[in-house]
Amino acid sequence: MTLVDIIVWLIIGGVAGWLAGLIVTGYGLGLVGNIVVGIIGAVIAGWLLPRIGFVLVGGTIAAIINAVIGAVILLLIIGFFRKAT
């Protein structure tokens, strides 16, 4: 993995976190928090989605969609635990 790959991955995660914050209203963590959630969500989606058989083929758009799905799932989980406490 090169430095450029890491930077692109961070940008995709940031965009995904921002979009997830717009989709999941009420559970947002602010701009920086949503970007971090997007990056973590991208990792989760990259690991989880292929294992359950959900694979999108094709470049950057597919990576953003996968990362948004992961970030939305993560925001919902965080929101569930925030309400429980």
C-alpha cells in the first residue's frame, strides 16, 4: 500500500462519513467525528460486505458506496448505545 493509496482511502472514508452523517440524522458526531466514523466504516464494510456476499465491482464509486454502508451501520450502532446510556 502506497502513500497515495492511504490518502485516497482517507478521502473516501471522509466523504462516506459526511454522507452517513446526512443519512443518519440525529446520531451524528459532528464533522470530524463523522469523518472518523466514515474511515472506520470503510474498514468495516471492506471486511464485512464481501463475507455476506455483497460485492460492488468498480472503482471509486463502489468504494464510496461500501464505505457509506459501513459508516451508516456504525453510526446506527453508536446511536443505539448513546441512547441506552
